[in-house]
Amino acid sequence: MQIPTETTDDLQKRLRRIEGQIRGIQQMLSEERDCREVVTQISAANKALEQVGFNLVAAGLTWCVSNPEQSKKEGYSIEDVQKMFVKLA
């Protein structure tokens, strides 16, 4: 599956941001911050990670629809990509 470079660049940027969020959560725990604040940040990081997954699968689905023969040859049928969406849901 070929994902456009601008998509992978965007996903990498998002993942670095999430990595920073996780470090922030670790720091919050070390500082014994209020549980509600920590949970709010965990929720935000989780949603951001889900968005990375959805964007990746959406780009893959777009590629599969645009290149049906090549995607099938590489083992990415539309059904396989749909299953990836279900895993994220």
C-alpha cells in the first residue's frame, strides 16, 4: 500500500505531538496532579491516536480504490481495509 508522503509526514507529526502528550501525562502523575486532569489528558491522547489510525486507514482505502489491481496483488482488498476501520472503531 502506498501512502502519500504528505500523509505520512502529517501522521509522523501527529505521533510526535502525542508522544509529548504522553510525557506530559507521566509528569502529571509524578507531580501527583488531580486525577481528573490526568484522565482528561489521557482521553485527549487516546482520541489523537485514534485519529492517526483513521487517517492512515482512510489514505489506504483511497489508494486501494484508486489502484484496485495493485492493491489486490499486494494483499489489500477493500474488505481487508474495511476490517482495519472496524478494528479502530
